[in-house]
Amino acid sequence: MQPFPSRVSDRTHHNFLEAFWQLYVCKSIDKIRVQDICDIAGYHRNSFYRYFKDIYDVREQIEDGIIHQIVQQTDQGILCGSKETILNSYLTIWEQHSEYLRVFAVDSNGSHFQEKLCTALKQAPRKMFQHSSSDA
């Protein structure tokens, strides 16, 4: 993989994620084949393996990206000390990722999204105590 991704590389990665998602919402993950994703995305199998280890890695990258955004927004809200900021951030995340969040919320495909999100969010209050004044 390139140390500095290009726009083409970013687009290819994104296209694979989108193709996977089209299949994931209607198929069990164990029924999705790499070739299915490649056919939808319009790339060769070799290209797929430049970005992902396997099918499960695709799902994990989607999950991790969303969790990272949620935690980042939570951290910013905590550091600002504003509940309104946190709420607005969550609403923005919901608007951007509602399709993913709805599926992951009821996912019976072996995703551990909820557990991973809870674990990540448990770390957020620790940051408040590391970065705030004695008021905390």
C-alpha cells in the first residue's frame, strides 16, 4: 500500500466499501464473496487485496471509521464542556451514517460494533480529566 494515498487510491478504497455495503445490507457476510464486491466496484480481485485482508476487514474498516468519528466528536464536546456541542455532533454523525448505524444496531452478522463503540466511549471521560482544569 502507498504511504501517501492518492485521490485515485482513496476513491478505489471508497468504491470497495460502497460495493461491500450494497451486499452487506441484503446478504449474510458469509455469503459475500470478494469477487461479488469486485464485480460491483469494477475492479480486479488483486486490487481488493491491496486495501483489505478479507471480507471481514472491509466491515471492520467501516465500523472503525464510524467509531473514530463518534469518539472524536465526543472528545471535542467534552473538552468544550458543552452538552449542546456533543448533541449536535451526534446528530451530524447520525445524518452522515444513519444507514450504517441502523444496520449495525441490529446486526446479526457477527459484527461487534456495539461492543466496540461502548469500549471506545468509555475512554472519553478519561480524556476530560487529563485535559481539564481543577473544575473537573
